[in-house]
Amino acid sequence: MTFVFPTELAVVKSKLESEGIECRVLDEHTVQVHNFLSQAIGGVRLQVAESNLERASIILEENGFVDKWKEPEQSKVEKKISDPKFQKIIKLLLISIVTITIILGFSVFIYRHINRPTDLELLTERNWCIDYIVYQNQEYVPSTISDKVQIRLIVECFEKLDFQTNGHVQFPGFNTPRINGNWKMENNFINISQIDTLDFLLERQYEYKINHSELILNSDSLKIYCSNLKYGYY
């Protein structure tokens, strides 16, 4: 037991010793130096041998020195949480939430996969801007010559590669006006033909790699790197 003041401890100690129970007191002298130290060190402690613990507890309870120990009563919330039926409901609820989340995620994945645009749709519906080309290991940037006054905005790209659904394709110029020609997709290749300018450079069969943000056309000695204007920085 612990006591704030040694005087409180003395009564209990005397009762136990009168019943033949040997006691030991700790920190009594420290508290006697200054009573305020009692709170700091946890009070004056009264101890008995473990073999006398049960008998000492009974004596103290019978004489009103301590209340009989009772398990603290649980609150309504604690009782509800510890109820096995409630725990079973919570477990089923969590399993249901996880299952629904997995099903929804899988459904979204399937929906997006089914509704993914085709390569043809990506080519003709995206706004592709040529960043640069690599020809015989040399890098070139397109620069279209126009007889019209152009107001160039930061978010707009004028060096566009335009695949049209009618089979017409338009390239930006390379110190020339825009370049026109025809295109056709077959067997995972894009064939460019009937180019009106720089045909030796652009008129080829290209392997292509395309996604929502990037288009790369690759032939034997020419690579064209494009990005979707929505994702690019111009």
C-alpha cells in the first residue's frame, strides 16, 4: 500500500504487526524531510512478504482500511465492443467492405480495358505534336514556314502531325511549309506515301508505339518522337 503521509501508514502498520505480520516501510524518511516530496516519489510504501499478502489483505478489508477489490464496471460502449455477437457483425461488415472494394476496382479495370481507344482512334483523335526527329543519328526539330501571321501561345503547338480519318496526313515543315501526304495502317505498320515535299525523308513504312501521351514512329533510319499536346510542355 502507499500513503501520502507517514502518519497514515503508522495506523495500518500497527494493526498488521499486532496480527503478527512483519512489515517493511520504504521512503518514510524522505517524505519526513519535506511532505511535498511524497507526491513526487509516489508516497510512502508499506510492504509485507508475499506469503502474508492474502492474510494481510483480509485483515485490512475486515477493519475497513481498504475496500474489497472489485473489477471496474465496463461502460456500455466497452460491453458492446466485447460482445461476441457484435464482434462477429463487425468482422462480417469488414469482409463485405473489402469484397465490395475489390469487385468495384476489378469492374473499373474491366470497363476501362473494354473501352480503351483503339490505335486508330488514338492516332486520329489525339493532337500530336512532333518534339523532334532523329535521322541518321542526327537530331532535328521541325520549323514550319508560314505566309500567315501566327500568334504562338505557350500551351499551343504548331508543329503538329495530323493523321486524318480520310487517309490524308500532314507533317510540319523543316524550314518549309507544311508537308502533305497519305497514310495507311496495316499489319501493325503505318505506311506514309505520296509526300509532296521531303519524300526521301518521310515516305517510309514505320513501326509505331502509341499510348495516350506518346507516339513514336520508327523506320530504318528515321525516328519521329511525338507527344500529346494535353500532356506536353510547349
